[in-house]
Amino acid sequence: MGCCASKKPAALGEDGSTPEERLERRRSTIQKLGTVVNPRVEADDDQLAKLGLALNDELEEGKPLTAEEETKLKDEIVAKLEDPTVMESFDETSRVRIFRGMITNNNGTDEENVQEAIETYDTVGKWLREHPSILSEKLPKEELLNGVMNARVGGVDFQGHLVWCEQLGDIAGVVKKGLTVDEAKVLRMKTLEAIRAAQIRACETRGPRRYKNVYVMDLSKLSTMSMKNSKVRDMAKAIVTGAGSFFPETAWKLFIVNAPFIFRSVYAVIKPLIHPVTRDKIKILGGKSAYLPEMKKAGIPLSSIPTSMGGTYADKSIERCIDELLADGFPRAAREYTPQTEEVVEGEVVSLTREPSLPGEEAEAETLSPSMKILGVVGLAATAFGGAVASGAVF
């Protein structure tokens, strides 16, 4: 396909239908069947249809593994784990998420994908077994890094994805105070585990299942001069990407905001090299006048964006989020959400299964999971930016 060839919008169905048309058809079927609906999700679908985005029941995240996928997981992956009992460490959401990231949405060769899945289940399973109470553990220098990152948890977008924000602050300061790269990675594991649990908790009250989230990184406090130091660059990369391999298939959208001009310039250079599906998940923007409209277009209402970022959702620190999760019994398995898939009408079972996956859900023709590609892009941009500063090219 040439660079100027037209492309069908991702939210159009295979039959060319718009989200509004599909929503109208679905509601007509629901009315005939007398199906009980989720009012929160129905209201969100109205907003999604207006924005031209995929509806809630059209996202792959809400679907269980098929019988064929379950067989593949059992026979080709679990059977080859170093210790198959590590699967007991995963709740259903994580079990499905890793399969989606390593197999379904990972277009390497089948052999490569299966091997990557084996390694991921093995590695993550062992880590979960060794850290069953990570959320309640008090880790060395935790307050130090949390103070620099200022993580805040917001609400969910119209598709049910948790919105959370961080601020890449005085990285040079944590390096001077003795935080090591390895310590930073462990601390980031705790933060990401908290976000994973918070996403589960949000779905339990809203439905349907989601395991991806919207991540906003604020660079307004980033010191360009400090990035001349290779240790600071290494720490920044460890903070952003160091724990990502333990949480594959969790990135829905990534907004890097209040980005310095040079950061945006570097990204503009590497952007053509990024696969379109990954590229569509990333937005590198300036201030509120630039990023808030883009977030609105992506189906993220102001009511889900923390107030410190220009929204109306009361800021919730990662510490408070963890306290709430512990009070609710985490770490624990997700309480099952079972969407209605069929209804009996005049003695006959009528299927309510969704239409085929949309073009926007197609897998990328690469071997790394999409979330890892996104983290890699951020790391690449940060490294390139740091190198440019170190060489004096930006001043």
C-alpha cells in the first residue's frame, strides 16, 4: 500500500458499518429479546458511538479464550513450563492477558510466540509466587521514588480502561540519594501491580473485563540538563520500561504530555519507523490545550482525568490506591464478570455474541507484544533525547 493510499477508519466494521449503526442494531436486538443491560456501559456506548470509537462489547479484552486457545495454552505452553504449578499464581484476568499478548496479538512465527509465552508465564509466575504480598510490603526507598513520580490514579474511560498519571520528576535527585536501577525496578513492579489490581477492581463494579489501561506521563518537571548524565538516563529508562516485561498487554493508550520540544522532535524522527498499530496508541503532546482535546477524542472524559492534569477526578495517590486495594482483600483473584451471551426466546436459544473483531484489533506483524513495543519506543525516545543533550546538540 502506498503512503497516500486511503485507509478505512479502525472503528468501521467489516461490513462498513459505523459504531452508531452497530449500536442501533444491537439495541434493536436487545429490545426484542428483553435482555437486561448495564446502564453505565450503555451510556458509555452512546459516547463512544458519537466519537466513532469501538463499542464496549467489541473489544477483545472482554472475550474469554476459545476452546482452541485453551487447548493451545494447556498442551503447547503450560505442559512445557519449568514448573506448571506456577499457573496457580495467575488469576483469570492475567492468565488471559498474557496469552493475548504473547500469542493472539503477537505475529511472530508460531514457534517464536509459543516460546515467548512459555518464558513469560514462567518468569511472571515465579515472581508472583515469590512476592505474594507485594502490595503490603514496605520497600527500601519507596517514599523517595514515589515522591518523584507522583503517581495518581483516576477513573476509567468510556471503554472501561483505568486512567493513571505520573510525573517524571527529579531523577538526578534519586540517583544522588543512592537509589539503584535494581531497586527502582522492584518499586516499579509494586506500582504496576497496584495499577493491575485497580483495573480489576474498576471492572468489578462496571464490567466487562478489561486488563489494559491509559497511562499519562507528565514531563513538565523533567530536567533536560540532568539527562546529560548517563546514570540519570539509565535510571529514567529503568523507571519507565524496567518492569514492563512482567506486565505484557496492559497498554491501551499512552500520552506523554508537557513534553519538551526536543523530545517531540526526537519522536518525530523515529515515528515513521514504528508499526502503525503501536504508533496509534502513542501521543506525545505539549500542554493542556493540546493533550486534553486528544484525550477527549480517545474516549477519556474529564471526569476520569485527575484534577492535577486538568480533569475533574479528585487526585488519588498511589499510596491511597494501595490502601484501598488492601482493604478490599487484594492481592486476590478478580471477581468474575460474566456478560450475557445468549437468551431463550420462544423456546429457542438466540446468540448474542458480538460481531467479528474490528480492523483496529489486528495483531502487529512483529514478535514483541504491543505493550512492550510502546515501552520500547518511550525508552528509545528517552535514550535518544539524553544522547542529544549529552552531545550538546540541543543547546
